Amino acid sequence: MDINLTLIGQSIAMLVFVWFCMKFIWPPVMKAIEERQTQIANGLAAAERGQQSLDRAKAESGQIVDEARKQATSILDQAHARANEIITDGKKAGAKERERQLVAASAEIEQEANRVREELRGQVSAIAVASAEKILMREIDAKAHEDILSKLAAQL
């Protein structure tokens, strides 16, 4: 192999081409590559942050759901307790009303019994006076009649 002028010219042209590429083409290409690497790294970091954020959101949503379940259970327990309280109050009110009605009925029965007794006394007195009149076959004066009736009523 001979080293001739063509080989030296080609070597010089190659060196000039490499120098030109390293001076003018290589820096913008490297800059573009570095920018792309930075963008990719930022994208991966953002994806990682997004994944962490998603994991936190899932954990928070789980906590919120658990809290909502606890609240729902608490509300149901309160509702059951209130329902039982209302039932108990209703039973107490019913018992009070029953007692009130029993007392009222007892008072009414007592009043009716007293009225009937008085009416019966009056009737017995009238029958007694009528019987006494028939026995005595005469009329008793009004004052004597009233005395006899009051004595008879007192005895009854």
C-alpha cells in the first residue's frame, strides 16, 4: 500500500469534515439529545410523582370510604336508638293515657253509682211512704213526711 497524495487529501478532508462536524453539527445534536434526555427524565419523574399521588389518593379514598361507612353505621345506630326511644315513649304515653282513662271511667262509674243510689233512695222512700199511707190509710202532713223520708234515706 502506497501512501500517496490522494490518501493524504482524503485524510485531510476527513479531518476537516470531523472538525466541522464536531464544531458545528455535534453541539446542536448533543444539545437536542440532552434536552430530550431532560424531557424524558422530567416525564419519568412526573409519572413517578403521579403514581405516588395516585397511591395517596387511593389511600385517602379508602380512608374516606371507611369514615363514611363508620358515619353510616353511627347514623343507623342513632336511628335505631331513637326508634327504640320513641317506642318506649309511646308505651309510656299509652300507659299514662290508659291510667287516665281508667281513673276517668272509675270516677264516672262512681258518680253513676251515687246517682243511682240517690234515685233508689228516693224511690224506696216513696214506696215506704206509699206503704205507710196505705197501712195507716191516712195522709201524713208534709213536714212529717219529709222527716220520715230523711230518716229512711239516712238508714239506707
